[in-house]
Amino acid sequence: MGSIILRLDRVMADRKISLNELSEMVGVSNVNLSKMKNGKISAIRFSTLEAICEALNCQPGDLLEYTPDE
């Protein structure tokens, strides 16, 4: 089975937004956003994903990437 890779760090860099700024905009703690940014989570709530997409003006597909096993 493949895996899902979070690209939050890339989208944040493209938008030139810091973890602290995104945390304030989304209402999610820096610790939790840092875990997302570093791919250390196994689940994400749709409400959190929606808030991040709204704050970063992006689509869920910009944040998530599927890589199949080879």
C-alpha cells in the first residue's frame, strides 16, 4: 500500500507564511501544526483541513500527495 505525504511545509513556504501566523489564522496550536508540517500525524479532521485550505487559499490536493509503493 502507498502512503500519503503532507506538503504543508511547501505550501507555507510558497505563501511566505510562518507557523505562528497559520496557527493564529486556523485556530490550531503550533505544536499540532508543526506535527502536520513534519508529517508526524496519522489523521486530520476535515474541519482542520478546510481551515488550512481557506487560510492558505489552496486545495486539499495542494497539501496531500499520494505515493504508491514501488
